[in-house]
Amino acid sequence: MTYSSPERIVRRGRVFPEIQWTEAQKAQDRVRRQAFYERCWAIFERLKPEILDKYYAWYIAIEPDSGDYFINQDKELASTMVREKHPQVIHHIFGINETGISGRI
């Protein structure tokens, strides 16, 4: 039989306090992420006329550096396909529809 400790350990604060970003670092990261999104969006816009009718409501995962893209009905499978070919690279997923948004509110 095991006994639990009567005293509860209370954790306070952040676990990794050295990861505190300054406002300048946050702004720089927002700019970097926006530039990445715009590169992916440009590829999606170029492909949209070709794929919209055939793959409506599917997902497209785009790796902007190589221009590779993978289309699948399942979002996770599309993401896995990109990770298999480009294991250490970040990619972006769009829903194949007029807006490129995937998911529901």
C-alpha cells in the first residue's frame, strides 16, 4: 500500500523563466511568422484555380522553401506527408476552399 504525502507541492511562476521575451523579440517573431504565412499564401493562391474544384474541402500542406505541397482529405495525413519529405522544416496547412481557412468556429 502506498501513502500519499499530506503536503501538497505548490508550483509558482513559470517553469522556464529564461524564455521571457522582450517586446522587440515578440514583434520580430510576429514579422517572421507573417512573412512565412505570406510565402505559403502565395503558393496557395497560385494553385487554387487548379485544385479548388477537384479537392474542395480537402487540406493542402505547403512547404514554401521548396514549393512542395501535399493534398489529402485528412489534415493530419497531409501534415505527415510533408514531415516525411521535409522532417526538420516548418509547413503551413490551408483548407481548400475560397478562403483557405480550415476548421470551424
